[in-house]
Amino acid sequence: MKQARHPSVDEMTLVAAMAALSDPIRIGLVRVLSRGGERGWGELRAPVAKSTLSHHLKVLRDAGITRTRQEGIRCYVELRRADLDLRFPGLLDAVLAAADGEDVGDQVGLAREGDR
């Protein structure tokens, strides 16, 4: 994988962010990542094929919602909470609260240690 490009805070657009957050799987990924720190791609579980999960992670990255870091053959992803709060104050908290209230993205989670 070549080094991923991440938009700067000034390059983030509301349209791209809202489009990225328009899918239940992507909202689920954001909910998981909002619970703390960087996660390896292999830790993330969703009811989609690995290639589809990779696509969802790319959409989130391209919109500036997440940051991806490669270390050797492993990839890690984290939520860009500070950047999102700076660019779109209150947006992430509103999305997370609504998603929690409606159980949007509940099918996305983390692998248990024995599942890997």
C-alpha cells in the first residue's frame, strides 16, 4: 500500500463528511473508533467482505474523518476527532448521539482476541 493521503483541515468539506457519514457501516466504524485510540484494520469487524470494509475505510479517510497509518504490512486507523471538531464544531458529537439513539452501526465492532 502506498502512503495514504489525508486532507488537511482546510481541505475537508461538509459535503464529503456528510456523504462519508451517510452509510450505516461507516457510522459503525466511527462509533467504534470514537471509543478510543488507534485500531488495526484486522481488529475491525463488520458484516461485509474485507474488500468492502477497505472501501468504507477509504471513504472515511478521503473525507478526513479518519487517519490511516501503515506500519510494515499492517494498517492502523484512528478517528480525527480534533480535526473534525475544529472544522465542523459539534458535528461528530451530534452524529454519534443520533447513531447511539437509533442503534445505527451496531453491527460493527472489534474482534475478540480469539477471533483473529
